[in-house]
Amino acid sequence: MMEVVIPEWLFDAWTYIWFGMEHLFTGYDHLLFLLGLVIVRLKWREYLKIVTSFTVGHSITLALAALGIVSIPGTIIEPLIALSIVFVAAENVLRKQHKWRWMITAFFGLIHGFGFAGVLEGRFTGNIAWPLFSFNLGIELGQLVVLFALLPIINKIGQTRWNIQTVYGVSGMIGLFGIYWFIERVI
């Protein structure tokens, strides 16, 4: 019987991809942020721009933090992440057009990237490029899984007469969680 040998680089990539997905799936604040972003009905292309712009934003700051170029304490970043959730929820209720949501999401991705950096602190040894890329890929794949799970539900709700009430109600709950997390993280 022939033994299959998995190259170490491939094993490392899978480890960080899985870690990125796991972090997203267990990060309730990130999941609610993502839900808040996509609960409004948009075109598929717009959803992909939103998710990808978030990844680009957090990839930049995650790399800067991992390289030790920029360091912002979690006591500042974590409340800002909570406020980004509140902002998106409020925007869902107050704004009718979401044409530029991807730009706002890219900005918030910059903030969330510093939050991801806190999770990865001390996990890199040697070359960080491959683990960093793999972790980001895991975050992106996790977001796409969540997006593809949510979109059929959002699309179905969008076809009902309860669409606006559902968006307002879900956004209100997301906003309340964001406010709670903000207060909890400041105190």
C-alpha cells in the first residue's frame, strides 16, 4: 500500500484556511455584520463586490498588523467593530439606495482586519505571507458560504409584501446587538 504524503505547505494552507473559516463562523459580531450588509435586496454582483471589498479591506490591515507596521489595541478596535455593526443596521433603515455599500464595507474591512490580527497574534513563525493569504482565503470562503446560504432566503423574503418590515426588524435587532457589544467592549 502506497503512503500519501501531503506537502507541508499544503497542510499549512489548509490549517489557516480552516482557521479563517472557523473564526468567521464563530464570530457572531462578524456574522451579524455580514447579515446586515446583505439583508437588503441587491443584485448578485453587488453582493460579491461587498464581500470582496470587505476582504480587501481587512487583508490590508491584517497584513500591516501581522508585519508589525501598525498596531492598534483591541480596546479601540473592538468597540469600532461594534459601531460598524450599528452603522450598517442604521443604514439599512435610513437609506433607500445602497449603490456605494461596497466602499463603506471596504472601509469597515480595514477596521475588522485589526480585529482579525488580534486573533492571529503569535501564530506566525517565519514567513507570514502564505499563512496570511490562507487565513484571508478562509475568511473569504466562509463569507461566501454564509452569503450563498442567506441569499435564497433574502430573495424569497424580498418577493413578499413583508420585505421592508423584515429588513427593518432584522436590522433593528442587529443594531441592538451592536449597541450591546459596543457598551460591553467599552466598559
